[in-house]
Amino acid sequence: MSNMNPQTQFCHNLECPARGQVGAGNIRIFSQKQQRYDCNVCGKTFTATKGTPFYRLHTAVDVVTLVLTLLVHGCPAQAIVAAFGFDERTVADWQQRAGSHAQQVHEHLVEQGQVDRQHVQADELWVKLVGRRVWMAMAMAVPSRLWLGGVISPTRDKALITALVQRVRRAAVRTAILVCVDGLASYASAFPAAFRHVVHTGRRGRPRLVLAGGFQLAQVVKRYTQRRVARVTHRVVHGTMAAITTVLSATRTGAMINTAYIERLNATFRSRLSCLTRRGRAIARTQALVTAGMWLLGGSYNFCTYHASLRERAPTGAYYKWAERTPAMAAGLTDHRWTLNELLLYQVPPPAWVAPKRRGRPPKGTARPSAGATT
């Protein structure tokens, strides 16, 4: 049984004025045996696993965490079923719970306009399902290797790219960035549309939309002959080649326009998500299961996995030579490497409670201005 700490908990009741407040002194232990807390503002009780994938599960937390750890490291669900004896639908339910939770954590921590991205790369890859295939579009902040999210759609169209760009935009701390993508035409219109801002001129009619200063977009166009790359063209869509080269040099991400980092991330996802493996037999059955696996793996990649290219020299006198870092540590979102159990137990607080506006006549006793009063 885990130790209970009321100072790290908050009230989950959406009608409570103290909801989502950590360390406010309104939470106390209700039952150590049942692992329940009590809020002294609204009087409601809640379990310690409220707001996590373990809520109302009868299987031990350690066992569920072990199964999810195997899933985010490429183990097929069929092998887990054979080894542990669980029903395949149970494993799929755990994965969907964990994926939905990881998405909430990502939106709460990453998509809050706190990531200084400087250089962003985006790409898409196809995923084979039973009887069909879907497209998965993803983006990353290259300097910190932070995964910025992904979107899955049955078609590779502008709607898919627009949804991805919106996630990138929500994570931005500034709009002066370099974006490197492939030759898909939807990128050339979706990214500028998301990074424009309104300029009011005082005239009648629709205000002007102006592209943010410092925004640069470049494409790597590959031509294929017999399924092999025959020619590569580097195209500047917004900005200048000199300015793009300056950003690449400042971020140490190459000497020319490239999409190497997002392609390497695609390879990581294909190796650690069994349904993405090329010519594999662990094919996903539904799009929802692929989406859950993507978010769970993305959260694990950002917060739980050390990246070799992000390590730094250890302080003088330390017993180790290198200080390892995760993408979330490099982006300043956390100060330590999370375990998968820590990611799954992270509780996303609800929005702060706002008192409802009073409607109707004011209560009796409220002073009213007289008819002859002047201002």
C-alpha cells in the first residue's frame, strides 16, 4: 500500500469551489485502508487513483504498469496475453486508458505555450490496420527533441496537417521559428495560416492577417524512381536561405535544410510500437487503439526516456561524467526523469472554479440609484 500525502492531492469535484487546488489545506485522509481522501470544503471523498488509468481497476497497479511498460517497448499484445493470461480485451482497455491519460498530461504540460522550439520538424507515416491503413502525422521540437504531439486520420489531407499544426501552435512560446517539412503541399498553407496574427487598421471590414515576424518554412522534396530516392530538392517557402542557415547553425541541427530528426523519431515509434512495425504480424484492429498507443509512447518518450544527444557535462567533482536528460528536461518542463508509473499517476487538475453569475433581480436591500440622481 502506498503512502498517502494530502498535500499532493486536490479535490476532483467539479462543483467544489476548491477544485484543482494543490496544497490548499482542504484535503485530508479519509481512510488509510481504502486509500481515500476527503475534501473539507464540499465534503466529498475520492480514491487516491481518481484521475489516473488505475481508477476502479481490480488488478494491482504494479501489474498494470508492467504490462504498459512492455507495450511501450514494442512487445505485442499477443505475447502479453500468452505470458500473463489476461484477456486481449483487458490489455486493450488498459492501453486505451493509459493513452487517454497520457494525452491529457501532454495537453496540460506541453501545449501551454512554454516550449521554446526555434526549429520544428513534422512528417507523416502510414499505419497498417486490419483491412485498411491510416496516416499518423507527428511533429517535434528539434533542439530539445521534444515530441509535440500527433494526429491520426484515415486520409493524408489538409485536415490532418491542420490538426497537427494547431498542436504545434499551442505549444509555442514564440512564433519566430524555423519549420522543416517534406514536400506535401498542405504544410505550405497550414503552417502560415496558424502563425498569422490579426492587425487592426481602424478601417471597416475584415482586419488584416499578417504572418509573424521571424517565421520561416522550408521543404525537402524527394523524387523517387522505382521506390528509391533519385533526387532531393531543398525549397524555401517563407524566409531566406541565409536566415534558415543561421537558425540551423544556432540550434546545431545541421548545415542544410533537412528532416532527419523527425524521420529518426518515426523510426523510434516504429520500433517501440508493435502495430507500426513494418511487415509485422501484430496489426492493430482499430484506429482508437493506435491513437492510444501513440499518446502513451509519446508521453513515455518525452518524460521517461533519456536521449543520448541531450546529455551534458556533469558538474565538476561529480562521480559521473555525463548528466543524462530526457526531452522534457531539455525543454524545461521537469527537473528529473519520470518513471512510467509516475507518468500514469500524474493527476491533471481541472480548471479553477469560477463563481456563477447572478441572474435576475438583485436581492432586497441592495441600494439603487434614485431617478433624479446625476452622474
